[in-house]
Amino acid sequence: MSKKDRRKKSRNDKVSSVFFFDYSLLFLTLFLLAFGLIMVYSTSAYVAELKFGQANYYFIKQFRNTILGLVAMLIAANIDYRIYKRLSTWIYGAALVLVYLVLVIGKDYNGSKRWIVIKGISFQPSESMKLAMILFCATLISMIGSKIDDLKSVVKIGVLIAPAFVGVAITNLSNAIIIMAIAAVIIFTASKKYIQFILTGGVMAGVIALYIFGVGYRSDRIDAWLNPETAKNGYQTLQGLYALGSGGIFGKGLGQSIQKLGYVPEAQNDMIFSIICEELGLFGAISIIILFGLMIFRFFVIIKHANDNFGSLIVIGIMAHIATQVILNIAVVTNTIPNTGISLPFISYGGTSVIFLLAEMGIALNVSKSIKIEEPDTDEEEAA
């Protein structure tokens, strides 16, 4: 062996493995959380003062739930994600029980039975099903491997996850659509055959269309979407569009929204993006979209370099969840699609949502910790 070859071998022997952690994803999450808290206070202070005599009522509740969510994220980030392969069936089963339990003992708010209330603490089971679906689908697909290319395998998975879709859709079609989107994206990215998804997608679209037009208040939302000026349920959509249009390029200024003063109902929830547009303008709206885009990019990085297929599939599901909600929420606010009652991740008011979202982010960060980066040990490298 020549002297040059010996030097090359020596350098290769001194390669050390460094474990990766996605601090960029962590920063984006924390920034969106902080921004969300600011907007929840700005959006809800006037209404909270009128209703409860306390301007920071919604802010305090959201802050408390954000702290709980951060604790969940910290715990999830330090639990090896591979453990969920053994627990996913139990997690899915528990979420399924809660989804159907809400039909029996659920609390009715604004005409929707979506919450279970225990000693004054409300909990929305459909949010837990999103995380359960991610873990359950990732486990199933990682177990069957290449058989996912068979239509029979896809049908079997569809049969297993159908009860979740049906149970959630009875009271909350929008979250049911997100749950099915999570499953569809995970299956789609794992399979090499696409024709079966086109056929399945057509069937699903037909079922959803029948479900929408078969229920009165859902068909009313179609009317409000097409004719917001004249439809009896078009008020919220119309006021949201006023907020969008009045913001201009740089907005009226933080806290200066007019539409949040009782014109946009429950503005701190699903319509918070319209108030962002009014107060921070097109600049603020695009900035938020860019931040979510960067978050999706970080998910892609983790997916590409994850230590195993199971970890990649989990992060694909988390990415599908967040991307779907962001797209649908903004589409609703801009009246691109009918009002579906979908919140903006990390920003809209909602305790159960933020807790489970942060738990998902903790799992994604744990997957990122499994990534190994090989670096040469330059300290002891021979001089040329």
C-alpha cells in the first residue's frame, strides 16, 4: 500500500457519527406559537371584555394550553419514536373510542357536538384521531412493506381506517377530511402505483359530495360560498373578505382591526387569518405563508434523511396534517372553498389542537435526532 493510500485509509477510519437535531424546525414552531398568542390576544380582547369582563380571557386559556403543549413536545422529543410501532394500535383504538364516545356524552357548542367536557375541561377527540391516524398508518405500511403496491392491501387499510372517518364525519366533516388526507398522503407516498388512488379518490369525493348535500346546514355553506352577499349564512364569509380587502399592503397596524370588533364571529378561531390580513396586510399574510413553507421544507429534510422507513412515514403524516390545515384554512378565509371550520395550525385559538400539534412536532424532532451525520475527525488528520 502506498503512502498516499495509507493516508486516505487513515482519514476514513477517523470518521465520527454526529447525531442531528432540527433546531430550525424547533425555532419555526416556537415563532409561530408566539405569533399565534399575540394574534389571539389582539383578535379576541374586545369580545372577551364584553363577554367575560376580562380582555385577556382567551389569551390566558391559550397560553395555558400552549405550555401544556410544549411539555408534551418536550416529552415526545425525548421518547424514541420506534416505540409507537408497538403502541399505535392501542393509541388508534383509544382515539376511536373517544370519537364515538363524543356522540353519546359530547357537549353541544353552537349546534355541533364535538367536545367531551370533564369538570369544566373541554377536549375535542377528533384532534387526537389525527395523531392516532399518523402513527397507525405509518405502522401498517412499514409492516406490509412492498405489498402496499397491491390494491388489496390498500383496501384492507381503508377498511381499518374507515371507522375513524365515519365517526369523526358524523359531527365534524372538516376534520374527517383532514384525517383521510393524512392517510391518503402516507399511502400515496409509500406506493409506486397511482391508478388505484385516482379511483379511490373519485369514490371518496362522491361520498363526501353526497354527505355535504344530504345535510341541510352543509349545503347552506355551499350557498354561502357561491353567494356570500345574499345567502343567509354568508355573513361570516363576507365580513372576512372585508377584512382581507381593507388591510392593503402593510395593514392597519397590530391591534387596529375593525372587523374583529364583533363583525367577524369568533374571529380568534377559524377566521384569524382574515384579521392577520387586516392588521398586517399582504406583507404579514405572505410572511406567515413563507414560515409554513419553511416548516414543510424542514419536514422534507427529515423525511429524506430519517433513519428508517417508519420514521419517514410518521413525518410524512405530520407534514400532511399541517399542510392540509394551512391550505384549507387560507382557502376558506379567501372564499376559495366553502367554509369548513378548520383552524390555522399554531395560530388559531384552540387548546386541544395546539396540544396535539405540539406533540406531533415533538415526535418529528425525535425522528430528526435519529439522523446521523458523518464528519471526519480533522484534529488528528495527517498533514499533506
